[in-house]
Amino acid sequence: MAILRELSGEKGRIARWVAIEGLAGMKSTEDIPRLKALSSGEKLVGYWGDQSGVDPKDRKPEPTLGQRAKELADRLAKAPK
């Protein structure tokens, strides 16, 4: 988990995205504050996959890195102990 914590502080969006998903996947409840503190407005382009064949009005909005981090933190906080 130490490597994922390091990655969460990197400048690159992809590295931080991998880090938050990894920490959440490992159910690291001690990292909930780290996830909540990540307030990046960078869009996670491609989060929903290729939507080029979908009518623009029907496309799902891509979340930001901060939104995804908060979602993961909330999920971890609500998970049974």
C-alpha cells in the first residue's frame, strides 16, 4: 500500500487515479482522509469507455478525479467493518 500512497501524491492524473482505485480496492479504510483530501478537477476521460457511438445528449458525464476519490472514500466509510 505504501506505493499506492506514494502514487496518490504524483502530478500525473493517471497515476493518482490508479492509486485511489487501488487503495479502495484493497479496502484501506485508513486512507479515507487521503481520498477525501484529493480535490482535483481533472476529468477522467474514458471513464465510461468509448462513447463516440452514443448520441451526445445520451453520453454519461465523465467524473473528475476528485469526484471519484470522494465516491470511493464514501464507499469505504460505509463498508461493513
